[in-house]
Amino acid sequence: MKKKPLTLLIGSVTYTVLPITQEDIDGNFAGRTDNARCQIRVDSRLPATNQSHVAFHEMVHGVSAQYDLHLHEHKVALLSTGLLQVIRDNPDLFRAMTTEKFHL
């Protein structure tokens, strides 16, 4: 049975998260965001932790495109690394924030 691809909603646009294809490997890329096709591609040969980091990095590219932020690669790398670290280190807080259970 074929696995259903993951999807990611950024603003009003649904991106499909797919494994990287051979034609995408024309350089030293672990992931790619194709905003025209609404696709995020990640190298499935990477360890799972690295795949999630690459997917998050590519998601930040998608956010940059959808919200007209014009973030350059260096800023995307810094922001994605920082945000993912904060989310991973504070799972209870983010769980509360995303389920409307956040209350001071």
C-alpha cells in the first residue's frame, strides 16, 4: 500500500512534502522548495532527524515566499535552526499553544 504524502499548510497554500527525486539532485542539496508546484522535497536518504531539520528549513522558505518576506538563505538557515530548537526543547508549551490550552 502506497503511503499518503505529508502535506503542510502555509497560509492558504497546501504544500506536499515528498522525497527528493534524482532530477532534483544537481548540486549539494538536501532539500528544495518549489513554490510554483507547492512542493517541499527532502532527501530521504538522510537520517530521520536530519530529514526533519531539512523539512523545517524548507518550510521556512515556503513561509518566506507566501508572506513576501524575501529571506535569503543565510537568514532561513538561522531562523529554521533557532525555531526548531525552541520547539524541540519546549514541547509542552507548543502542545498547549497549538491546542488552545495555553492559559497563564
